[in-house]
Amino acid sequence: RTFGSCRCDKDCVKLGNCCLDYQETCIQPAHIWTCNKFRCGEKRRQEYRCSCSDDCVENNDCCVNYQAVCKGEASWVEEECENITEPQCPKGFTKSPVLLFSLDGFRAEYLQTWGGLLPVISKLQKCGTYTSSMRPVYPSKTFPNHYSIVTGLYPESHGIIDNKMYDPKRNTSFTLKSEEKFNPQWYQGQPIWLTAMYQGLKAGTFFWPGSDVAVNGTFPNLYEIYNRYVNAFLLEEYLTLTIAVGQIPHFYTLYLEEPDSSGHKFGPVSSGVIMALQRVDKIVGMLMDGLKQMNLHKCLNIIFISDHGMEVGSCRKTAYLNSYLDNVQDFIVVPGPAARLRPNNCIKPNQPFKAYMKQLLPKRFHYSYNDRIEPLHFYLDSQWQLARKPLEIKSCKGGFHGSDNRFPNMQAIFIGFGPGFKFGTQVDPFENIEVYNLMCDLLGVTPAPNNGTHGRLNHLLKHPVYTPHHPKEISHPSECSVVGERAFSVSLGCSCRTVVSTKVVKVVEAEVCVELNLPYGRPRVLQKKHNYCLLYHDRYVSGYSRDYRMALWSTYTVGRDVSIRRNNRSSLEK
């Protein structure tokens, strides 16, 4: 192939007459998925990833930006936001597919700080439904959170309690680099791809943690075994090919290792992360251009999500147990910001960690009811990590994650875009276990049992399909009558001081009490023929059981101005 007096083939190297842009125009197209002005109208070549030839539309092999570069059409990011009121799908689609796209380690703050450098993701945020931050599960690690997103379960329930773990029942260890991670016995729960398949839909996954494992004996209809060296642009090729050959899954997952890799290497506040974010934005832009070229950009419901954030690693903010204990050789420590030990307690002034037996961890972590969680757990302050001794900590420099899922730097992103999501809407932060039910609603399938609250994210959808309802009450209450000292036939072994007089709560006061302490209604009693009444107090309401002679339930409201003494704070956190 020649252009004037220069050549654009391999022979030119020997002949010495290669064109000046030989690498960019003649060699690079074999490795990229985009057109440039020199490639427009090219002759189709078998070694090219995609084509910029005049007949590429007919052959379904156009590069993702063919229409924009070769035909002068606007790219997706250049178009104005449009409120997609109804799905607009090509022939052959019976419903809008759902695409779940993970951007590993994309800290919520990145979009707030660097959004101006990320035009595609910023447009998705502007045109779709998003939250300022999404709370990961604890620990804020990659595998536990990705598997929680697709099952709606906390790690203690689905079994993937960390990226590295030990199962005492099977005497086996799980790491991301071992073949053991492909053993289905580690994975409990029902991931969304199986939920879809069990109900007659087709599912395809690309590098989602757990998707290359035969969970419950079944793989997704289409899947790829994870390979970190595969070029990220294969994501677009994968999506394009599955549609082009007629294998149209109703549910897809895509996964990018960035910006997590760069965050670990360079730290979250670095030029390395900024460049990684720009590469990610470019890939997302290619995806949107490819969808537009296939007339799918107004058909798919797309969720862009991350698993966790990223924190700055520092050797000065690492606690070593050999500074607290004389002998650290007799036990194993899983190091990091959510360290575990398999059991002595220790204390030192101003120490940056607190040791808990796992059953005494704050209940909001949902991190105790699994044999794979070691008996002793270390809760670390923000930015801190723990190990037995120096050289055992992985992230002394760069970045790390895994800390308390409420810490700001651990927060993840969520952006929903498509005909099913509201247009230009920001919602309050929520936990990622709620996403499973949301995806089931978008797919029109019934979710498996999970830890989320079905309907919790209805306010993200244009047309919610599930209406939450309270259970029907079996036993109804009466009003408690005022009882005197002789009302009890059995002595309780105590008596009131004579200075304390009986106070009857007036009707008006009772109404105020209900308004303050029962803003969402009273708890339902589901036991049959239970005799109980409503008892109004100055600051709380009780459902008093005449059968048990004790309160079945009590409800009260803690005001914002209530001060909490330090010695009571830990119990409230639980």
C-alpha cells in the first residue's frame, strides 16, 4: 500500500521509504479501537481490531467513533442532555438491558474535585441519577464489595469477608492470586446474573469478581476469566461483539481495574490518579459512542459504580503489634486497616486502634457471623493500618482502602443513566447492598433473599415496580387504663418513694408524644390474640403486654441536641 512516494506496509522498513506517520497510520490501527481522519475509507484489513471502511456499518465492525470522525456526526458527549422518557431500542430487544460497570477504587471525592477533567462521566452525572457518595460495606475491600453489590448481602452473609481469608472448617486460605478463589464453596448467596438466568433471562459478565466461578454450580451465559493484562478497550469490543452476533444478554457486567491500580501505586492525591481518571473517562466515552452507533444509548439502563474509595498510605500511620507485645510470633495477623488476629488484648496511650472480639464490633458493620472472620478484630482510626511488624504492611506508600465504611475517603460512586432512571436527579447517599434489588426491578425479576430493603431506591426510578408494604397486624392494641399500686397481685419486690406521685399523661400530651415518637407509625404485633395496650409516657411510647406484664416494644426519638457522654458512645454505636 503506497501513498505517493512513501509506503504504508511492512516492506517499507527494508526499503527505507515508510511514510512519516507510518507508526500512527499504518501500525497503530491494528491495536486500537478508534478511527482517525487517515483511516476513514480504508480497505478492510483482517489484523485490525475494527474497521473505518465505507462498508463497516453493513458489516457491523465499525470502530466506536466512526460516525463522529468519518461521517461528521457529534459524539455522545457533545450532545445535549436528553430526558429519555421511554426506551428506544433496536429491533430484537424485548426489554431494556441492564449494564453494570464498575470503576474500581473510584473515590467519591474524585468526581467532586476532578469532574472538570472528566467530561463523559460528568455528563452522565448531569443527565442521570446520582448520589454524592455511596457507602460500601465493611471492610471496604474489592472482593467483598463487588460481591455485595451483585447479591445484596453483607460479607458475613455471602462469605467473601475479605480479599484474603481463612476458612477454619476447611483449613483452606483464599487469596486473589490463588486457584482457590475459583472454588464455589467460598461464595454464598445468589448473584444477580443467576437471578436473571433462573428467571429466563440471559446474562453476560466481563471480569466481575466471582463471575468466573460456578456459583451454585452455574456460570453466567457469557463470561471471561479475569486477566489483568487484557487491554481495557476489550470491554467495548466484548459488548459490541455480543450484540453483533445476536447474543444479546439482558444483563451485563463490565469491570475496570482503574483508578484503583493507580491509587495504590501513586496515592489518591497524585497526577498518576488524575491521568488514570482521564483514561477511564475516555473508555467510558468510547462505550457511550459505541452504544450510540448501535442505537443502544437510549435503550440500556447503565449503572456506573465503584466498590470503595482510596486513602493515603503512610509508614508513620502504621501500628505494629511488636511495639505493644513482646512476642508476636505465636499468632497470625491479617494486616491492613481492618486487621484481624487468629488472641491477646493490649493497650498503650493514644494508640490508633481498638481491639474487639468480633461479636462485640459495632453492629452496623455486620461483620461477625461467619467462621471466616477471625475471633479478634482491630478497628483502626482513619488513615491508619496495622500489622504484626514492619515489612508486613503492603501499603506503606501510595494508597490503600478497607477502613471504616463511613470514613469520607472510603465512599464510592453511583450514577444511573437510561430510560429507567430519573433525569438530572441527585439523591441522598445509600449503601451498596441496595443496588441488587434496584437491578432486579430494572430487569423485571424477583430478587433472592438479601440484606437490602426492597423499594429503598424507588426514588431513583421513573416507574418503580415494587411497592413496599408493612406486614398486616394480627393483634390490635387497646388503650392502657391507669393502674394503681394494687393492680398487681404479685409483689414486685420494690416500692415507689412517697415523694413521687403518680402522673397521668393527658390526652393532648399523648397526641404530642405520638407525633414525636411514632413518626412512621407503631410497630405491628404479629402474634395471634395477644392482649396489649398503648402506654404513653413523657418521652416515649410502649406497647405494654398484659399477657407478659412487660413492654413488647418501646419507641422514642433522640433529638439532634442530645449530648452523648463518652462512656456511652460505644454502646450507642452498637
